[in-house]
Amino acid sequence: MMSKLSRRCVKPLIKFNRMWERPNSNGNLKKIRSMKSLSRRNKILSRKQKKLAKTLSRKLVLRVEIDHHLKLEKNSKITSKRKMLKESKWLLITSNTMGYLGVLL
């Protein structure tokens, strides 16, 4: 049985330094300069996945903006969480991670 995450197959958008980034196949973040190029990339997705990606992005569920001042933050919990956000291939936003994002934002 496939998991919900692999069935959904919508990779997250993470905003760092005013640029939308999305993990590519290697797991490295690839910069996307505009939402136009993003929609171009979404064409390879199926209609159902595209619709889901659209509704998720509209609800701003997968868009996470990390403020630049956190680079100066000394708190190890926040910096490690920030590092986790940078390095993760998938950012599954649940009520649990929303709590952490509340700390970050």
C-alpha cells in the first residue's frame, strides 16, 4: 500500500532569500525565479496532482518563509530546525511542524 505522501507527490516550496526553491531529484534545492517557471514545471504532473498543488499553494500551506534575522539567532533549537528545513527533501506540514514554524516566524 502506497503512503499518502508518495501518492500525492507534490514537493514543497520553501522560500529563502526571496526565491522559491524546490528540491530536485538529487534532493538539492533548485531555485525557481518566478511562479511562471513553476507552473511550467508543473505541466509534467498529472491533472489531479496539479490541481492539488494549486489548492495547496493557494492556501499557503507549503510556503514557508524564513526570516533573514534568524541567521543571527543563537538558540540551537531554532538553528537546527532551520537547518532541517534547508536540508529536507520533503517538508510535511502537520499541526506539529506548524508549532515549530510559529517559533521560526
